[in-house]
Amino acid sequence: MHDRKRTPALTAMALALCALAAGNVLGEQPYRERYPDAKIDPAKGVEGDVGFSDTIQYWRTEADLERNAGLADKPAEQWKLNWKHMDLDRIDLHPGHLAVDEGAALVKKLAARDPAFLTCLGEGSAEIKGKAAAYPKFDVALGRILTVEGRIEQCAKSVLGEDLPQGKPPNTKISVYFKSLSAGVPTKVDIGNTKVMEAYRRGEQSFYVRTGQLNMACASCHVPGSIMGHKLRGETPTTPFGDTAHYPTYRTPVGALESLQERFARCHNQMRTQPLKPGDPAYTDLEVFMTVLTNGYPISVPSAR
């Protein structure tokens, strides 16, 4: 038989347990080891590599790349070019170029169903040339940060009622096409926007926090004094400055087109940590951080890596 006299005590105990659980969720986050901060100044954009890896002298401009083209044939020094010698038409035709045509065809097909899809991509205009350079950006109407892939997903859903998830081939192909229309345009993420800078700081935290079975952070491979410039299995990590300019890219080791956030997930797998899905807010924040470090450097899509 239920004892009504015990009910208040049981209720009080339940409330106490709930409060304890809430404290764990809402209180201080558990301690996470952090890789030493490299003190990056977001206002410097891509020029922040001066005094960081100092490899920007080899790849900052077309003239620099041409003058240092010989490094591409030197395995121990090739990383200094930040793989920029593999952008655009510097290498033979690759599937990234084909993806541009496929993405254009997809946009045409979707816009034929409803022209509002194209004007959604262009934020009120059917002209999307040059606009990818400003992403990621804060969308006031939606109240959140959008990447190019996030914009594609949002427009397909809101205009056509169709799912074009980030990280899936149709979305990535449209992104390659969209970004190819900004090739040569300097990246210009708006660091004067408070919401963008809040995302930058969260992404910065993710960049330095160690995670996974190998207890590694992004910074473990991409700051001075780390593995940067040294062999890690079959790859040599480079500076993070200017890195987002070539995404989405055709990844020759895996034989597939890859968005930046898919690359984040692949890195997390290699770090033996649980990857997130492309489009996850944490990955969007990390993309903001990384793209701010590309500010001032021209978009180079399509590319191969």
C-alpha cells in the first residue's frame, strides 16, 4: 500500500537528484586539456601567418608560387607551399572541375522548379557570382551562422521542401559551383559582426581543446612546435592560414569530393574521437575560425588535395 507520509520525502529526494543532474549539465564544464595557445590575431586574416609558420612568403601570390614552384618537387619542403600549387588550373583536369558542371546543372534544375531557390542562394538576387567569399556569415532573419553548404541546405528546404543535407554529394557539388563563381575573390568574413566573432571564439576553443583516444587537438598538427611541417603517416600538416580557400576540394587519397566540415569529421576519426555530422553548430564555429584565418586570400575552387 502506498505510504502518503513518505511522498514529500521521496519528492524532495527526486528534486535533489534532478538539481544535481542539472548542475552537471548547466554548471561548469568538465576539465579538458588544451594545447598551448598560438596567440592568433583574427584582425590580421591570412597575414597572421607572418611570424606563425612564415610559409606565406612562398604562396601568398601567384608570383610567389611561380618563383617557388621548385619546392613542389622536394618532398621535405613541399608542405611550405601549403599545397596551393594544386589549386585551380595549376594541375591537370580532375573530378573537382567536373563537379562544378554537375553543381551548375543541379542549380539550374532546382531553379527551374522554383526560381526562388536561386534568389534564396543570392539572398534576394539571382546573381550569386562573388557572394561565396563572405561566408560563413550571420543571417539575421534565421538568427544563426550559415556556411555556403548551410545556405544551400536552408534554401532547398525552405523553398522546395527538399532535403539537401550538408556533407552529401548534391550539396557539396552545388557548393563547388557556388564557390567557383567567387574564384579569385578575396575571402571576407565579417569579423566586425558580434555573432560572427562569438562563433570565432567558440571555434578557436575547439581548435585548441584536446579530444579522443589520442588526446589530440587541431592545434596538435597546425601550429608552430607541433607536427606542422613534419610527416604524420602519409601527410605533412601545414599552416591553417589560407587553408579554407580551396574547399570543397577533390581529395585524391579518398577519391571523393570533400567539404571542409567533412574534412573536420575525417580528422576527428583519425584522432580517434567521435566525429560530428556536417552542419553541426560546433563544426560551423570551427569553420568560422578557420575561414577568418583565410581572410584576404582569394577563393581557389575547384582544387585537389
